[in-house]
Amino acid sequence: MGHLAPRVKTERPQNEFMDDSGERRGRIARRLRRQADACSILGSPLYAQLLEAAAVDVLGGGPAWDVLQGRDMDDAGSALALRFMGGVHRLVLEGKAPELAEHYPSAGGRPAQEAPRVFLETVERLADKIRGSLDRPVQTNEVGRAAGLVGGFLTVAQRTGLPLRILEIGASAGLLLRWDRYRYEARGATWGPADSPVRLCSFNSEDPLPFEVGAEVAERAGCDTDPVDAATDEGALTLLSYVWPDQLARIRNLRSALAVARRDPVAIERANAADWLEERVQQAVPGLATVVYHSIVLQYLSDADFERVGSAITDAGSAATGNAPIAWLRMEPGGEEAHVRLTMWPEGGERLVATCSYHGASVRWLGYG
């Protein structure tokens, strides 16, 4: 099997009933604080502040604990802290939390010292609505990640000389299925439609990306266990709610990508990733280079599906030919930053082709070698 990036480990207590309330509160507080640290590193001081306040509140048995209690048994990979914050952000965007909106830049507000107090008051007032939102999976269809993936797609096009057939698992609303509709700019070189409203410029690479290469996407398809319809207001609200509210550049990119999606619809199938991929990746198409790809997805798969996805791709790769090649492009955690890896068959051999932040910023292109 090819390289599968390590995933977030799950927390599975031996016996829930042996844990007292303090231990359960501590487990949830640790999850909130881990996410607070990540938000601080990734440039969201507002969320870092609010998550730390929520962690203290959980330990004290306050309104955040009232909403989150019983969730300590959720798999760590399900991103409880981001589901919680996304549920609150959604209420802000819907106009149901006007006091908190004054501190959320996504709603025209400005963070202030009293933001944690207002946040916890909002959690207490809207506890039932927030509690209900925790059953929704995180849907971060991060447009910026296209900047981390684009070099891989262009490398496949360059080395095969064929149009691309792209298959994305964990596609959410399919915004990354439209990667070729966006404009990329790096050290004076550009790629993509000049009139695209989505402009991705966050490259920090000494090596030039292969922007001289043309690439045609002949077929595109994706799946998700809970797909979002990017053409609807409801779908747009869902996606926006999971973007951190003080990261306005991400919000602008998302709104622009939603405009592209409305003009260029792509149906995302509701399906289990392993089931969907096993069926499609075995169906090689002569004259097309099939690219299976995903970004920050593996942590959400079950152990069995994690193995099945890797096996499906490598099995298909072993049967690849020069006229029907297979490529596996993935952007997954690599420690403090994301690693973009590319494996191509029939030649075989995995390469680390790029690194970037988890949202696709500061892309460093390493090349295929």
C-alpha cells in the first residue's frame, strides 16, 4: 500500500461509567485547548481566545459544559471543537446572536476584550440550538487548498500528456473539483482563467511551479457522506459557518468560489468514500489520466475505510497503463504543516511535492523530481 498519512488518534475510554464528571470535563477541555492552540498557530486569535474561555467554562461546569457534556466519547477525529464553534458561528451569520456578531468580523464586528463573556452568554442563551448543531459533520471546503494541489494536477498533465479525469473523496460542496477555474499567481507566473474571481497567491517557493503546463479536465466527480449544495443559500451558510470568523481572506475566497460553483455546477454523490472509490477507480478510461485526490480527509474515515481507500488506489495503480495512468494526489497532515504527496502509476514511486499550511497558505513547491 502507498503512504497513508497518520491520522488524529481517537480517544476511547475503557469504561465511560468509571469516569467521574471531572474527568469527562477535563477530556473535553483538552480538546478545546488543542484546537485553541491550532487556531493561534493558524492565525485566528479570536477563536483561540474563545476556545480557551470555553475550556475554562467546561472545567467549571458552566454553559459550555451544559452544551458539550456527553460528547467526550466522540471520536477525536470528528473535530468536536470545530463543530461547536461552527454551530455558534452559524447562529451569528443567521442574525440570531446580534450581541456576539459585534465581535465577529465575518458579520461586520470587531473583536474586543469582552468577547469571551458575550460568547459564553450566547452559548447559554442558545444552548438548545447549539447542542442540536453538534450532530453536523465539519464541512470545511477550503478553497485555499487548491493552491497546494495545483502543482500536482499540472505535474500529472505534464508527465502523461493526457486530459485529466479527477475523482475527489470527501468533496463537501465540490469547490476543489473546480480547481482549474481559479487563478494562481506565484512570483510573476500565473495559471488559470484571468477573469476568475478566485485568486490564489499564497506561494512561498524558490522552485517555480509548472505553470507553463496546460491541463484539460475531461471528467470530474466527487463524493461525500454529507454533501453540500453550493448553489443554495443553505449550502453557502453551512460552508461559511465553518470558516473562522476573523479570517476574512478565506471568507472572500469562499464567497468567490461559491459564485464559480453556481455558474459551473458539479453534482456530488452522497456515498461512503471507500465504496464510491472502489467502484470508480477500477474503471480506467483509456486516453485519460485518472487523478484520485483528497485534502484533510483521512482523519474522518473509519479504520476499515482508511485501509480500503489506500488499497483501492494502489490496486488500481498496479493495473495502470501508459494510456490509462492513475495518480494519487493528497494533502494531509504532516505535523505543523500539511504535506502534499503524489504517486503516479504505471511508473510508481511516491513524492512529497509540496508543503503548505492546513488552509493552503504559504505553499512551498518541491517538485516531482
